[in-house]
Amino acid sequence: MTTPEARRLITETANSINRGVSSHLPHEVPPELAYALENNGFIFSGFKTFHALREVGLSMVTDDGSIKPFEQFRDDVRQIHQKYNVNWLYAEYKHALGTSQMAVKWNDIAKDGDRYDLQYRTAGDDKVRADHAALDGTTLPPSDPFWDRYYPPNGWGCRCTAVQVRIGKYQRSDSSTAMQLGDDATEEAKQKMFRYNAGKTMQLFPPKHPYYKAPAKAQAVVQQVSAEQLAQQRIDDMIAEMPAHLTDDEKKALAEHCVKLETALGIRKGRRMTVEEADKQAANPNLGKERGYSINCQTCAPAYVLRIMGFNVRAKSNRPGTKLDYLSRGHAFEVWRNLDGTPATPVGTLQWMQAKGYNRMNQSRYLEYFNEVCKETGIYELSIGWKGNKWNGHATILQRFPNGELRYIEPQNDNSKGSKREYRDIKALAADGTATPTRGRGILRVDNKLFDDTYADIFDR
């Protein structure tokens, strides 16, 4: 099971299942649920591979213990391949699609609690099994134990579903009678394993599937190999979704760091967000609730960047004695590290001004500074001192898009289209900059940097 060939078989089996599942899941699936389903797909594939290889090994000998001729062995292996990787795999693939969709549906149902009743429904055609037809119309609250055992699908190829209905629109079923009908529908040995709720267990395949019956040593190896393969697959998937302007080394380092950030933040990374999803006040939704949410720019800027990466984080309020309070005192860039772990250094405003031979900054020079430093496609954090009080400043975002546009994005107080603050554009930002910048102000490209996970607690989840 630990050989490269066995690992490839596990990965290819899991990919055939998980990629189909992923393509059928809606974008708003919680990352924790998506990860759990993917993880179960890998573990299931690992045990499937174990049993297939075990059969291959057993097929090498005849009933009397002698070695089979090669031609006979080859034919037997082809039959094993047909059984495991064609016939059964197709049924398993179809089941995984149905289970994943019902698991996502249960996640939405659970949010409403018992506000609605839940009704069992079949596909309503002549292909419906008689025992499943007996469950059609069963109406019970989601909290009823019936749904712990008979929430669909209830067998290979089952097309049944469950829908929320208004309480009182349909007469509620008797729970004990419904349970008996469920028992009758799944009374055969091969059907009993489907007595589980995929949405609650977050498992694509039945926990009592015969694949999981294996010696303890084999189980440990399968769990280990599956976990390693899943971890690598997740990194590969993260790399695949990253923008083209990042280098291969940057993508690999960022993907590996995302796994570390998941632990530090205590949340799963989802798909990368669009600018609209990451912005539009989403990074600082509590603005106005207390003063701390209007002086927390040092966490709003990295919150936007992490949201782009797929982490659903929000800025905390800036309160005395916190890490955010520390960052607000001229240390905003300390949350960013180079790929090798060393502190990231911004292009200082004062240093840039002096190198240009300028004595003072003005609007046109700030625009020159922004465009020169932010010439590459990417996301940049800017720390700027305000006109009239150079010690009072702000941390925010400049983003260079692939089409060449350089945009001022304000995560703390939305300035996007439709916000009624569109007038706070990059020209207005440049006009408000101090003429005499101090050390510590500058610009740092951050979309190719590592966020220091020791600052994970500056965010709400």
C-alpha cells in the first residue's frame, strides 16, 4: 500500500470520485464540509485499493496452492480491474455525487432547525423501488431520529430526496411507523449499511461499508497513506487555483503555508474569493459598532488579502494592549514574511523620495510612487501618513490588476462602486498624503508573502 504504484491508484480512484463531487457542489459549501467529504473520499479509495490489491495477490495461486500460469493470472487480474475500477467504481461515483449533494442540503436544513418539517420524496417514476416508495411523503421534523438513519440516499442508485415543507401543510407522520418502514426498506444485509445521515456524519460512503473491514495493520497504513495523499492533493489543488502572475515557487510556498494557517486560524480555507467577495466592507463588517472598528486598518488590510486567498476572516476591533494596538503603532508590516521566513521589507516612502531627489511629496509624486513600486500585477499594502499630521496615518490596499489598472481598495471603509464613497479613489488618496513622510511608511507587495501565523488572533472568524 505504501509503494508509489499503490499510492497512484489511491489518488486516481479518489480523484475520479472527488473531482466529480467538487464539480457538483455549490460554491457556498462550508470549507469544513467540503474537506470532510474529500477526506472520506480518499480514505474510502484507500480501502478500496487495499481490497483490490489483496484480491490480485490471492489470484496468483490456485485452490490447491500452486502458482497459476501467467495467462490465467492476467485474465483474473483483468476481471478484478473490471469489477473494482469499472463496474463498482461507476456505482460508487454516482453514489458520491448524490450523497455530497444531500450532505450540502442537510447543512442548509440544519441552519433552520425545526422551523420547517422535512418530507421524504422519491423520484416519482416507474424506476422507484417499492420499499423506497413506501417512504414517500414521510413528514417529520429534522430533529426526529428517523432522519439519522433514513435521510437519503438509501442505497446504490437511490434518487430520493428530502425537502423542507411548511409546518402544518402536511400531516406529520408517526415516527415509530416511519422508522419501521425505514427498517423494512433497508432490511437486507447489503442495505443496512446505508442507515446513516451523510450530512451529519459528513461522509460520502457508509461508515459500515465492507471495504472498511481490514486487519488493524492494514487500516493504519491506509489511514496514513490516504492522509498523506489528501494533504498533497490539497496543496496541488491550491496551487492550481492561484493566479498566473505568481511564480511556481511562490505558489508552492503559499499553498504549503495555507495548511499551516488553517491550524493557526482554526478554519478551513475555501476557494479563492473574488475582489467583490473579499471587499465591499466584508473585511470589516462591524464598522460603526465601536470606535475600535474605525482605527483597525492594520488588520483590515491583511484581512482582505487572506480573504482573497480563501480564508473567511474579519477584522477585529483595535483595543488597548492587543496585538492590533501594537501593529497600529508603526508595525503594520511585521505581519508579513518572505518565503524563506525572514521579515519582509517595504519600499519606504521617505527612502524612495530621497532617491528621486525630491524634498517633499505631493499628489503627483505619490501617484508616481504608487505606480513605480506597484508596477507588477499583485496586491500591495500601503502605509501612508496623512497631510497635516504625518504621525497619524493609515494602512490600506493598492492592487494592480492584469489589465494594468492600479486600484485603491479600502477594506476598512468600503470605497468600491456603489458604496457612495467612490470619490475616495487613488487620486484622493495621493492628495491626502503628508508632504514629509516618516520612516516606517511604505509599500509592500503582499500577495506573494507569508502571513505570520503568530498574528492569527487579530481576526474574527
